[in-house]
Amino acid sequence: MTEYKIALVGFGGVNRGFAQLVAERNAQWQASLGFTIRIVGVTDLFLGSIVAREGLDAAQLVALPSEKGAFARLPGGHAEAFNENVIKHSGADLIAEATFTNPIDGEPATTFCRWALESGIHVVTTNKGPVALHAAELKALARRNNVAFEYEGAVMSGTPVLRLARQALAGANVQGFEGILNGTSNYVLSQMKNGLAFADAVAQAQQLGYAEADPTADVEGFDVRLKVVILANELLDARLQLSDVACSGISAISAQDIADASANNASWKLIGAAERQADGSVQAQVQARLLPNTHPLAGIGGAINAVTFTTELLGAVTVSGPGAGRIETAFALLSDIVAIHAARGH
């Protein structure tokens, strides 16, 4: 029986959700997946850090309050985040990196990933920053050290968009995609369609935990742009940078625009898209688009995400599912570990 020793980097919603899954389902995973997980370290800029090579009680970690320095309450814990020590010296074979996304340079998450890969430790991450900005470097580093760098959750949370396109659509020749890749903006547009003003819809999204205190990255398309770069580079062999993707959001859409669309059997959606051109180049953009209600993405409401792949052999293939959520995104980390387990011949 395989046991993976895991260090959690960041202990906000996602890794706390992952620890909850470990607490509740480890025995089940042994039977159904062929492995168990032992958490040997956790580090978080706010909560502090703790290392225990013999293993930490996952349920005890989940129950820890979200208070500054809280790890100091546990035996052997510290109020300070000893990130490098936890990553390199906890005895982990794998780190689960789920810190905040920095869209400027991908730090400090990229450094966390780099430390692990250089040390021969697998990395699974839900963080868009390192993948959108430094994927080529980190994948090369993983290959050199014979470890995995996996990031299924960086695009659509637990909905398996990258692996589905790479594996299930292998040979279908994906030519492009268009998707609803931000649950917050889609929720706002859905609520506006139900009669709410833009500001009220954003406030409601914040109350429900979909939108951050500063919703700019969601409603202006910046979050979607990161995901478009990841998808285009992964699936279309593009080498896009953020500056290559034209980007606009939904804040200029008025209640009248929404009403006019409904009267014409159409819906406004924030769409991230990329397409391979005849010369082999890839063009990508993020923009609000008016879709006829017959379009496969027009009926995607609320905080759901969806992407339609344009393929040579199958035509259009659409996948939809949750694009956010604590347990949903934690599942993406599990799916990455399952992939690593399978790739190593288990």
C-alpha cells in the first residue's frame, strides 16, 4: 500500500478543505484509489507552521481557528511561517500549494514550487500565478528532477478541464476554446438578468463568498485572462503571455443592455477564448459577448463555469461544472495526486 507524505503550503479554504477530505476519507481512498495520505507539515503566512514527520491529525488541523499564529497552539507548532523548512525538510514526497494568486510575478508561490521541485518533491497546485507565468520553467524543472508538477485546479477548480482535453480529446485535434471561466462574473450577470443592479449583484456575490472584498480581478476579466493563458499554452501549444491577451470585463454592461439582450433571446457572458489561426499562431481575448440563447454557453447560470472546445474530429465539445468552492477545489488536488499515482505505475 502506498502512502504519500504531504506538506500543505497555505492553509486557507482549499488546503483546509483538502485536510478535511483526508480526515474523512483516507480509509476509503486506501480501498478505492490504492493510497493513503499522511500530512507531515503545514505552513501559512497568517497561521504559522508545524512539522511532524510521524503525521499530523487532519481533523485537528481542520478544527484550528483562523487566527494569527494559531499553529503555535499545537505541540511543536510555531506562530511564524517557516515555508522553506516545511517544504524541504518535513520529509514530504509531495507538496500541495494553495496560496493566494499574484498575477504580476506569481510570487511567492512560484518560489515555493521551485523549492519543492529542486528538492525532488512532487507539486500539486491550484494557483494560477505560477502556471500562467512560469509553467514552462517549472515543468522543465520537474522533468529534470523526475517529479510531477500538476495543476488541474488552476482553471476550473474541481472540474477536470485540462486533463479531459489532454486525455479524452487526444487525437480530436483541439483548434480552440471559448469559456465562462469566472464564477463571480457569471453570477453577477445572472443576477442582473434577474433584475439586480450591477453593484447590488456584486455585493451579493461578496456576501456569498464568490467575490473578494476587491472584485476587480473578477469583473474586469483579469482572472479569466490568467486562465486563458494557461489553457492556450497547455492545449494549443501557444506561448502566450498575459500582455498577448486583449482583456475587458463586465462593469460597463448596463441593466438596459441586459434587458435588450433578453428581448432578443440572447444573454451577456464574460468569455475567455483562444483559437489557432491558419498560420499556426494563437489569438486570445477576454471580453463580454452577447450570445444567442441557442449557444451552449448561454444557459450556464450562477457561479458555474463551462468551456466549449472546438475540435477537428468531434466539432464542439462542452464541459461544465463548479469553478469555485473549498471542497471542489480541494478535489482538484486529489485528482492531481491520483494522476501522479497512476503515472508511476501503481
